[in-house]
Amino acid sequence: RFSLYSFCKYSFISSFVFPVLAKNIYSETLAICNYTNRANKVFVKTRADYQLRREFQNKAISEISALRKDIERAMEVCNIPGKEIDYWEGLLEPIEELLRNWRNSEFEKYMG
């Protein structure tokens, strides 16, 4: 089973990237996990609950975009092979898709 925590734990990127960029990659990965967990913990009973959950979902999706940009920077700065970047991108795609689908289904459920 894939975990975003493993993205940082097993990533060789952090050993090649300037410390600030590695720290950003690690922080963004944890933020994705944290925002997803926070969204999941909101029990939706009211419109305000729904809005709070959606805010966390949106933040998690935004962190994925930021993470992608930092991975691209790591590739440029450290001359990391494209196939390695493709691997990490392949791990992010299904997570982003699941988050977007979750958010969209809730919109239909609570706002539709």
C-alpha cells in the first residue's frame, strides 16, 4: 500500500537537492497527508462543516501542485533522470485524482 510518507522516506531526491528544496518537498508531502487527514476527520452535518472539509481538500490538492513544481526544480538543479521524475509523478497522479473525485462527489452530495 502506498503512503505519501514513503515518498519522502524512500526518495533519493533529498540527498541530491539543496537543503531548502529537500525541506520543501518533505513539508509539502506531509502537508498533503495532514490536510487529507483533517478533511477526513470533519463529520459533515452543516454547510459550514462541508466548507471546512472542502477547504482542507483544496489545500491538499494545492500542495500536490507545489510538490510537483519542487520535484521539477530538483530535476533541473540536480540533473535527475526523467524516468525518476516520471516515477514520482506516477505516484502523485492517483492521489490527486482520488482527492479531486472525493471533493467533486461531496459537492454533488451536499450542494447538488
